[in-house]
Amino acid sequence: MDHLLITIFTPTYNRAILLPRLYASLKNQSIQNFEWVVVDDGSSDSTEEVVKGFEAENRIPIQYIKKDNEGKHLAINKGVKLAQGDLFFIVDSDDYLTPNATQLIANYYPKIKHRDDFAGMSFRRGISATEYIGTNRTFDDIEATALDFRFKHRIDGDMAEVFKTSLLKLYPFPKIANEKFCSEGLVWNRIALKYKLLWTSNIIYIGEYLADGLTDSSIRVRQQSPQYAILGYSELSKMPIPFLQKVKAVVNYWRFAHFSALPFRDKWRSVNPFLSLVAMPLSFIFRIKDPK
């Protein structure tokens, strides 16, 4: 196999009916210097047969592995270990790419390839090739950490991050027994403490629009995986972000700490006590409104 520039990684769970659309978008890429790594997180549908059918076409290099259902974050860990590309690009099974996605990645990569202070690049997601998800405006290329991009440049919405594979190998997601949801932001924020990304407003990733904030389903999965939730909010509250965002992080910390079996003393030690005194009453209001 020739040297690969990109590993396009797809974690999937019971999405056999949607995978052909993503596969079609990969076959239509303007440059083909990539592999597709699919980690099946314990699907009970025909995902394996569908992907084996793709492999039989021999159009693009595919690595497929099926594992027990443990959550997307641990599937990412597995994908990073399998990856042979210089760059690692997560594309969910219910989304797809624009035809020029890999070409744009290849065009931008030389700008940060040899810069040790860069973790990778980030493009935009859209509900179409011309309609952004999140902040609806173009911008000149920005060199910034993920934290500064969000809180100083004030651009929000899900992005299409493309990381250096070698760096992601140094930042695996932690494994917490009996919990299956860990926000990707946990690791992306850790990376942001040391590394920048090159941000561009080019749309390369097409997906479903999700309203800002915590949706009902997102709240429920955090309730069911409270250790991951409070770990993420605890770390975020200590990062170099605006004070109001620290307060919000601590509010959400206590919002989901209610579902954790950790002793209260351990919870209290994990966040700023002053902020907790402000945030705990607010978190109680959210808990009343949250889905049960």
C-alpha cells in the first residue's frame, strides 16, 4: 500500500442503512490518498455485511473491525491504533463528505505539517455545502487553540477537525467502567492546552443540524455516564476560559454530579469551592427541568 495521507475514521453502531451514503461520498473524492477505518461498536444489524460488500468492490482501502459495545470514545482509541494515515479525520456514519474534502485537507496540511505547535486543522460542517452548522459566517484562516477559537473568536457549532495521527496517539480517551459516553471535547480540550489548530471556513463535512446546548438525549447520556461528564466539566472549569464559562462548567458539573456515586467530599475537591457555592443552586434548577 502506498503511503497514506488521511485515515478517515467512522465509528458505527446499527447504522447499516446509512453507511452507503458515506461510502458513496468517499468514492467520489477528488483525491484518493486515504483509507477508511470502520470500527463497529457492537452492531446487531447488517453493518458487517454492508461493509464487507464495500470491501469487495476494492474501490478504496478499508479496515473493518467489530468490537463489543463500549462507546464512541473507545472506538476512537481503537481507530487511532489502526490508523496508517498521517492525519486522522472522524466522520460519523450518518454524515458524509463534500467531493473536495480530501483535496482541501491535502492543500492545507503543508501549512502545519512541520509545525510542532499545531495538532492539525479544522474545517466547517454544514447542513449543505453552502449552509454552515453553528456560527453563520466565513472568516480568514485562524491559528488558535480550540479554546481560543470558541471563546475569543466566538465561533461555535460542530467543526470538522483533522488531527495529526501521531499526536492523537498521545491523547487516548480514558476508560471508565460501566460508562459509554465521553464527550470528544474532553480530549480536544486537553490538546488545546498545548497545541493550536489551523481553522478555515471551508465546508467539507455535511451533517444533521443540532441545536446549540444540551438536548434531551445528550442530557440523558450524561446522566448515564456521570463520571465522564463531571471529569470533562471539572477540567474545563480550570482551563483558560472566560469567568462566565467557568461558572457554566461548574453548574454543569454539579448538574451531573448528582448521578455519580462518588463521595461528596471527592466531588467537592474536584472544582473550585467558591464557584461551587454559586453554581450548586443553579444546577438544582436545571436538574428539576432535566428529563428524568
